[in-house]
Amino acid sequence: MENMAALPSDPTSDLAAAEAARQRLTGSLRLPSWFHTSLAVAVAVQIATAAYGIAEQSGPPMLVLVAGVLVFLAVAGVQVARFRRLNGVKVDGLVSRAVLGNSPRSSLLYGAGFGGAVWAGLEGPPWVAGLAAAAGGAGYAVSSWLWWRAYVQDPARHARAESWATRAVYGAVAVAALCVLVAFR
Amino acid sequence: MPEIDPLIHPPARLQLMTTLTAVTEAEFVTLREALGVSDSVLSKHVSALAAEGYVASRKGVVDGRRTTWVSLTKAGDRALRGHVAALRALIEAVD
């Protein structure tokens, strides 16, 4: 009798109602204003300042490089806080994939922009560095937008971020790469 | 063979746990609006699921106001997957 009592009366409608509740939540989620645009600008600034810092000799250029990183972190932090306040939810996948760019697509687009800007800073005209930085920022923002679209369509699959260990490895690789570039410029 | 979990069996709890799979944490108020239930009903379900370790809740402050954040635990995620698999198996068996 206990087992019979535990059987759902209508499992199809139970599942449909659960899915509808989840869709109600994700359907109500909104990104803060200027989310993708501010990310694009912040990443472009970060790439441009990094390229300048790497291409130039020590002194103020290094401070510019650090300032660029701080600008990006400030924009990222503000947008994540605004998202939480606006929606009353936290989504680690958004922070990791859309804001910090921990996805193959974001990494590739960022890397291409960064590489182009550094090369131009060392060898080419400055306007090419600016163009590469802008392209890197735009690509990053497009990748972020694509993640958001995928999340809204399948939130359970995209809500989680990778593990802390994986994120730590990504961070360590990025810092190591930057150190190598600065050391061997 | 997955089995029906009696703790997730009430539709409101299934909805609550399924909704939590879409986020890392949700404010109590946000969940209440998404589920369309009263404070007391949601509070009872959250307490029952938290007692079994299926969800976690913690107090926090947002813009100076006190709030409660609710999240699905790993145990809750496993239990939900098992329960949903059992429901689907049941549907297939009937069909």
C-alpha cells in the first residue's frame, strides 16, 4: 500500500508542470542593460592595454597593463552583481562562461584578438593593435551572447560552471602566458 | 531501475527542485513567484527537502534587505534525476 501511495497520479502532467515552472523562472530572467556591450568594451580595453604593456618597456606601460585588467574585473563584477540583484538568482555558468570567458569559443576569440594586438604592438602599426583589440572584444561579447541563448533554451545543461580546480588551471595558464610574454618581449 | 522518491513525489516539490536545476542559487522570493505558491507552503517544502539534504538554504543580505538563498545539493540533483527517470519509465510502461 505504501508503494501505491507513492505512485504519482499523473506523471506526465507532473513532469510538464515541473518543466513549466523552470521555464517560468528562466523566461523571466533578464540581462542587465549594456551587458554585452560593456563586456566587449572592457575586453577590448584589457587587450589593448595588455598589448601596449607588453610591447613597451618597463615603467608606466606595466601599470597600464594592470589597469586594463582591473577595468575588466570591475566591469565583470558590476554586471554580475546587477544580474543577481535584477533577477534574484545566481548562475555560476553565466559568471564562468559568459563573463569570464571560460569556454573554448571565448578563449579562441579572445586569444586571436590578444595575439593580433600583441603582434601589432611589437611589429605593426598601432591602429592594427586597436583593431585587433576591438575584434577580440566583439568576439568575446558574441560568444557571451551565444552562451546566454543556449542557457535560456536549456538552462539545466548550462547553469553550472566547471569545477574550481578547472577554473584555477585556466587562471594559472592565463597568468603564466602573460608572464612569459612580458618576460620575453 | 530508478525508483519513485516519496520526498520529491508531491508536484510542488518536483517543481521546486526542477526549477533549482536552472540556477546555482535562487532567492526565496524569486522561487515563490516562479512556483506560484505562498511563503508558508514554499517554506514547508524547502524545510522538508533541506532536512533530507536535497536542498540547502542560507541567509543573506541583498541591497540591505535580508533574504534566503536556496540551492539544489548534489544529493538533491541525484535524487531528482532518479525520480524523473522513474516517472519517465512509468510513462513508457503505461504507453
